[in-house]
Amino acid sequence: MTRTKLTIGLTLSGLLMAGSAMAETVGYISPIGAQPGQQVISAGMEAGAKELGWDYKLLDANLSADAQVSHVDTFLNMGLNGFSTWSLDPNAVAGAFSRANEAGVPVIGLNSTGEGVTNTVWWATNVCTPGGAYDQQAAWIAGKLPGAKVVVVGGPPVPSIQANVACFTAAAKAAGLEVIDQIDNTKDSQANAATIIADELLRKPEVQVFWTYNDASALGVSSAVLAAGKTVYGSAGTDGIMIFGLNADPDAITAITEGRLTGTWDPNNFASGLAMILALQTAMKDPKAAQTPLTVASTLVTFENVAEAGKGATDMKLADVPLQK
């Protein structure tokens, strides 16, 4: 009897150990963890991993391509089964991604491609196609301010940001808007945006629209506009300067509601995190197989629809991800 119990005990122990060994571990290397949208993306990945019974790890590159390279090696040393990231410099991380590939570890890029990237999850705002997000935004602006004079505010020299700037600029010109300048918020901060826009308002007093690559920049622009005694086109009135951001950060949504911003793009950050889990799930089954990129639908949030912004977003499950065909 004792021997039978011992055999059963060993068998159960072996099953438990096998079950533990089957648990997958995935991770995300955030380009800048302090950015609110990035935090929501991470939360989406964590929720998706939990839904599948996986473990999840997060590392923060804090806008350093060198840190991204180091973090890849950290993940490989930890034995992760797959990870995702938003590449700050595709050339800098190519070698590290290739090492991951050689180890059978897939790399999912968020709005990122390049050597070693197994598959990509795109925001609809980062896919420059006819009739896409920026064509829609430019048409919205032109419908309210035909021929408006636009200043485009870019950011650090990250390929995805540069692509966004180029796509919106082309869409604006095609819609009959006049792009009168581009200025870059290379420090990626609200304070720096406010500083450079204070000077820009002196150089370009005729500006009617500021398009910015993220919400921190848009909020900085708003601060400079209001400090200059000007008004913002939005819920508080339609005789001011239009200011647009991207990311649908909570502070931006509040600013739209209060009339300090005109609008922002909601790229569905939580859904983007879930989509990266879906991409990892497919790639981890066969990292060498051809992968199909996933595009997550984005929503233009303005003072006209801000009351509906983000409702139910964090309740989303993997099966609910709004993928754009």
C-alpha cells in the first residue's frame, strides 16, 4: 500500500512539474514606460498573457536603443518564449533580434519592422493607406477649416514617428490644407513642447492647426497657446486654434472635455497589447512560418464624441480585438 501511494505521489508530482514546464513566459520591452499609452499597452499584454495562462515580464528602455539591446539579452537569459517591443532604432537592435531568432524566440514589433522582427502589430494610424486614418483626419479638419494653415509637430527620430509625420503631411496637403512648418519635440516631453511652441507662435502667428505625434506634445502646445492668450478650437468654442494629439492618454481626454484640446487618436492601446499576444501565440507555434501582420483599428476622438472615449476598453478579451482588414 505504501509503495502504491508513493508511486501515485510521484506521478502527480511529475504531472505538476510538467504542467509548470508548459507555462509560457512572454515579455514587452517598452520604448518609454513612463508614457501613459505605453502603460496601457503593457496592461493589455499582461491581461492577454493571463488569459492564456502565461507569465508576463516588462522592461523599460526609457528611449535608449542601447537599453533595448541589453533588454533583449536579458529576456533571452531569462528563457522567455517570445517578446514584443517598439523599436527605437531598427539597425541598433537588429543583431539582438537575430540572436533571439536563432534561439527560436519570436520578436513581435509594435509599429516596427526590420531585421529579426518576426511579425508586426500596427496601429491603423501607422499604416499610411489611401482613405486611412490621416486622410480621415485631414478631411475632418478641412471640412471645418478649409485651407487651414497647419504646423506639424514631430518627435524623436524614431522611424514610426517619422512615418506618421510624413503620412499626415501628405494627407493634409491632399485635403487642401497648407502645411506652413514642421517642428520636432525631440525631448518627447510636454514641457519641451510648450517651450518650442511659444517661439513658434511668434514665428507663425497665422497658424490655425497644430498636429502633434503624441498627447504629451499636444498638451504642451495647448499650454503655450493658452499662455499666449489664444483660444483652442473645441468644446469651448470654434474660433480658436485646432490642436490634435495621439494616444488618447487620460490627460488628453480630460483636456478635450475641458476645451483645451481639439482631439486625439485612440489607437486602442489595450487592444494593441492583446494583439501582440495573439501574434506571439501564432509565432511561437512555428517561428519560421510566414506571419500575417495585424492592424488594430484606431478611433479619432474629438470634442464631438469624447463622451464615448475608451468605454469598456480594458474589459476586452483576446477574441474581441478590433482588427482592421
